Amino acid sequence: MPDRPSDADLLADLTETAAVAESGEAPRSWERKSSGAGRCRSRGKSNNPYLSNWAKHYEFILKVPPLHQIRTSEERSLQRLLDASLRPTDRVLEIGPGTGRQTVKLAARVAHVTAVEQSEEMVEQLLRRLEHEGVGNCEVITGDFTKIRFAERFDVVALIGVVDYFADPAAFMAQVGAITEREIVFTAPHCGCLAKSFRLCNRLRGIAVSNQSIEQVRGYLPQFDVEVEETGLRSPLWKGMTLACRAVRR
């Protein structure tokens, strides 16, 4: 496990954030907004595991076996689904972009990306990545997606590793469907032994994770045709950890 961030590191992070806020300026390659809805500095009770300073170690954690192998398998499946979904003229909403691993890829393929992230710690890393990659067609909103009201629908909505943490995934996905014009690309933790182990590990740190069956996932979006691919180290002995899904409005 990574070392706990030192007081000096935390102070440096806070100083950098304060300097950006005081200047009122942002790098030209990205735009940042606060929704004012569900904004949280990551302290207090929440079922979001990334509302903490451990968010800065997210990329490192994903490189640790077997998480690296699981993520690699998931990304291959997601790439196939996104290849079938995205068009150059699309306006895409990404819910829970985290550190921006998918955000940069999405922005390179579509007209505009709106990324909504509740964790300010993740937002800081996301903004640095967008600046480093020279992404100029992405708007970042800090806030809780479930409390934001958008003026219009998005062509495609992407949410990777987000459904896991909702106590009522059906209600959450209904809200996602309501703002989707054409397609949704998302993942959900499967109900096999790997996903159940993931659920147990999260329970030990006070985070609730819901496992999903293929039938449950398809039932969340009755107005959509849902394609489901089992991924995340699937083998003849156990189910894959993750369901990679593409939902197309009928």
C-alpha cells in the first residue's frame, strides 16, 4: 500500500489550490466550474471511496497486480464499446472521470466533453492531466451528478466504475437515462467471486458496493437496448469482475 501523505504534502496541495483560486485564472486547455450541488471537500460520511487524499494514489494502486490485469481487460472491452458509440460531433457527459484516464481519450474523439466529478482531490489530478495533454474541449464540473440539473441531453453518457457505489442503482441509472439522447457506456461490478471479494474489501473500509447480474443491468434501462460484455479476468473457473455495458436508446 502507498505511504500516507505527509503534512507537508497536504499543505503543498492546499497552497497550490488556493493560489489557483486566488488568481482567478485557469490554464487555457481546460475550463473548471463548480456546480454548487453536492460539493464536498471529502470529509465526513460518504460512500464515495475517492473523497479523500488517498485519491492522489489512485493511479499507483491501479498498477498493483491483479488490479492492473483487471483494468487492462476492462479497458479493452470499453474500447470496443466506445468505438461503436462515439461520433466526432458528439457532446459527451462523463460521470466520475476520476483522474481522467478515459476523459483524455474521449476528448480526442468527440466535439466536447463535460466531466462531473464529486471528489475535489480527483478534480485536481484531472485538471493537471488535461493541461499536460493539451485538452481544450473539456469542461470540468465539481459536484454531485445526482443534484445537478442539465439544460439539455447529451449524445453519449459515460460512467466507468460509478454504478458500484449507489445503494439504488436502478434510480441512479434512470436519472442517467433521462439526460441521454442516444447511448450510455458504463460498467458495473458482476456477481462472481472476484466482484464479491471487491465488495468485501470495500466493506472493511466502510464503503458499500452493490454487485449486479446481467439481468439486473438490462432492467435498469427499459427504454434502451443493453449490450453486456463480461470482462475483468474472466476465466472458465469464475465470472469476470466487471460488466462492460453499452445501452442504445430505442
